[in-house]
Amino acid sequence: QVQLVESGGGLVQAGGSLRLSCAASGNTFSINRFGWYRQAPGKQRELVAAIRRDGTPNYADSVKGRFTISRDGAKYTVYLQMSSLKPEDTAVYYCNALNALGVYWGQGTQVTVSS
């Protein structure tokens, strides 16, 4: 089992920045990929960014150049640095971890960007 706890969400004005954190515990040695997803009201959950065990990141087109995913391997913590935020980035952001046994989710953290 893997437990994930997100933090760092909040209210920010358009153009501002936020950093989300996701602390993993449990069978962290087995995690192959971490991801950040988001879900806005009335919309499906979508992938924002992911990072593989080897550090390779990938991003949704909508956040490329604005968001950066990183990880602190020693602490099993994953970060999502969000800059130049837009109102359409408003959503609940979820941390995700993947290993051979399954997929794990955090409880989510709200990000609200005001115009």
C-alpha cells in the first residue's frame, strides 16, 4: 500500500504561483511513476503532469511552460510548481502513484485562481 497526502493548495490571483506537495508513505520503494491530476466541476479528471522513476517528466499541453513537476527521492515527496496561473486552472488537484500492485490517490487539494 501507498499513502499520499497533498498540501499547498489555496486561492491565488491570475498570474500568480503556487506549489503543491505530495508526501508518499508505505511501499514507496515500488513506485514507478508519480502524477498530478486535476478535476474541475463538471469535468473529467485529467492528467496535468507525471514523473517517472528515472526522472523523466511529461506535461499536458495546457500547462507546458507554466508547471514543473519534480521529486525529492530521499523524502518520497513530489512537487508541482505552478506559475502564470489562469482561472481555468481552478480545480481539485490529486496526487497519484503507480506501482506493480495498483494505482493510489491522495485526497486532493483545492486550487482556485481568481481573475
